[in-house]
Amino acid sequence: MTLPIFAEIFAEQWKSLPPALKAHYANRPFSNDRVTVTGKLTIRMAPLLRLFSPLLKACKMLTPWEGMDVPCTVEFRSEPESKAFIFERRFAFPGRPPYVFRSKMIMQRPHEVIEYMANGVGWRCAYYYDKDKVLLQHRGYVWRIFGRDLPLSWLGELLLGHGGAYEQATGENSFKMRMALYGGLFQALTEYSYEGEFTVTEVSLRDG
């Protein structure tokens, strides 16, 4: 059987991952694989960032609202024609229609990926498994335009700050995670984070 997409990304570290994280990253390339996880996230936004909620919603970047223990379902999908790892996040904010945030992650080399948002902005990050955590380390931003990646260099970090995240297994089928953006032009006024715990509820491996 073809190895998962993330086996190549984690390289020599793949065998060390606990079962919950291997299930989370079970999608294979060039397939119709689907993995689903469900849980709740606490989402925090700095005051200034809340003012830009309509822009965040229009650009499909992050979530446009904050909340405590927001129900969230994430579907990880593969594509029959590529090695891409696709995220589809569905948030159930109380009193609001479901909010969907999609992105696509593509490996650049072992331990390095770019996660592209719907608007073409991409977050370059390093993936490592260190002791008991998967660490996502900031490597800058790009803008994919006309099929090419344009480095955003200092401008991206000035406006968006630095990103970082971790994931840690909490059981045979569960893991917790945290993601945060910090720094940038307005520093604490534009900080953003979400954290919570998820359970792997479906692993469907289907050839393309």
C-alpha cells in the first residue's frame, strides 16, 4: 500500500508518531482518502482584529469570529491527481450559519510544507516531531499567483506576524492542538489563536 503523504513529510520521524497522529495524517497521495476529526476549539482574537471580521470572512482566512468551545469538524482529503493534503474545517458558531474554512497543504521537501489559503496566500512552515509533540515552525509567507510562489518576505510578517502550532496525542484516537499568530505591525492588537482537542472519528482509505 502507498505510504501516507505525511510519511514523506516527517521522513525518518514518521515511525515515531503515536497512533492518534498517524490516523490524523493517514491520507495517501493520488487517492480519494478521507479522514474526519471532531472536537471543540476556543478561538481568541485581539480587539483590533475583530474589527476586520468581514475582511477575514471574505478572504476565507482563519475564522471571522471568536468563541469558547466552538464545535468543529475537520475533514482531511486527498486528491486522485496530486499529493496535496486538503483541510476542510466546519465551525458551528452559536447563532450563526456554519462557517467553512478550506486550505491545501503541499510538501516542498522533507519537513517543509506550504499551506495555501483560498485567496492564494501560503504559509510556509517546518514540520517536526519532537519528543511527544508535532511542531509547526514558521518559515515565512508566499503568494501563489499565475502558478508561481511569490515570497512576501518582510511584508507578510509585518502584516500577519509569525505563525506557530503544535499537536499532541492525548489517547489512542485523540489529540490536542494549538495554533497562534503573533507579532506583526500591531503586535498584541492583532494576535489570534485557537486551541482544543479532537477525536479521529473516520478513516476512509479509497484508491483514486
